Amino acid sequence: MSGPADEVVLDVPADGVARITLNRPAKLNAMSVGLVEGLHEALTSVAADRDCRVVILTGAGRGFCAGLDLGGYGTIEGTEGLGRIQAGFAVQQQIAELIPRLRRLPQPVVAAVNGPAAGGGFALVLGSDVRLAGASARFNVAFVRIGLSACDIGTSWLLPRLVGAGRAHELMLTGRIFDAEEAARIGLVLEVVPDDALMDRAIEEAELIKRNSPMGVRMTKEVMWSALEIPGQQAAIDLENRTQIMVSQTADHQEALRAFLERRPPAYEDR
């Protein structure tokens, strides 16, 4: 499957693993209306694919995503003739909706960050569940560098929760570029690997996730994000309790127990 003008490519690099590749390499995969619509379409497709257990998000060429295409985003269908503010707001919503789309996706998303991830591209990294970086990866909250607020596309909510408020505030106020090693040091990415090993490492991480039951993984993703959004510990524990009892009634849970006792890999059926 490909997005508009092939600006997003969806393929299957390993059994049960979908790879979404942002595909405007000449523009460092900067966000255009075609790329963003293609990404929405790809997320819709994988969400409905029961064979897909994990999603890898990456960029073609030497960049992950350089953020908004400042040379021209394009026009969203149906917004022709709108006022400047109204049309701009439609673009803002179309891009920002990608972050809750990633959060709602049943499958975990592994970001394989190659080269620059700036602005909206940085937000896509933040919205993923697991983040791996190639040695060439570079990050920055680019919005503030072009006369806008750094609080955009979920960044003001996600970044402090991933690296802490103090570090997040400094990165957002300065908009400075930081490298993969610093990203690993502050906990933004899990690890840094050579660029030519990045995709293999992402697939390896996907395989580790796939060892667990489909519903167990789905519920883990859903509850761990919910736990970041609710205000108190007890509310998180209450949600965990109900989820755990629900998942304990699945056939896959019983299969996991049998496989453990019989010292064999489990054969999950998502039942």
C-alpha cells in the first residue's frame, strides 16, 4: 500500500510487522498534505489488520522527518476558498491528529529514527511507543525557531513525560539541535545503533514484543498511556485491576501458562 503520490509506503519486513516509511527523501520527508494524508491512511490500514502485531515508523533516505515543508504544505481537499485562519487551522488539526492516532493504534509503534527528526517529525517520535535512533539521528523542537510556540502537536504534553520537565523546558525554549547520544542519555530513545543496523534492530525489538500475547500487548499499550493521562495512582491501579482480570480470561493466557510449564514457545491465536 502507498499513500498519495507514494509519499508514504507501507510494507511487511517481517511476519506480523508492518513498516510505515515516510517517503519524500529529497525533502528529508518534510510534511506535505500528501504525506500526512498518506500517514493517516497507513495507520487506518494497519489498525484493521489482525495479522499486524507491531508497527515500525521510519523515513526514506537520510532523514526521518524534517517537520513541516516550509516550501508549501499544499491544500487540504474541501478547504479551498476558506479564510487564511480557517485553512490554517484545518492544516494544524490534520497534522496534530496524527499523535492521538498513534496513541489509539492497537499495535505498539517502534520509531526507527534515521537522520533529522524536527518539529512535526520530532512529535511523531514522541508519539511512538518505543524509540530507537541511528547514529545520524538529530532532534529539535523546531517550531520555536521559526517564530512559533514550541508547544505544538502534543509536544508540550509528551516531552516532559518522557525526559522530565526541566530538560523538556530547556529543549523547548531553545529549540536547539541535539544528537542521538544526548537523546539516549536523557531517556528520549532506548538506544543508539549504527545507521546500517537500525532497521534490523527495530525488527528485533518488534520480535521481542511479538513473543507476548496479542491482547496482552494491546492492553499494555492502552493502559500504560492511560496511566500517564489520569491524575492519581489509585485510578491507575483500578484500571490495571480490571484490565488484568479481563485478560486473564483469554485463551491466550492459558496457552502462555501451558507453554511456560512445558518449556516451549506459546502458540497465540488472539482468543
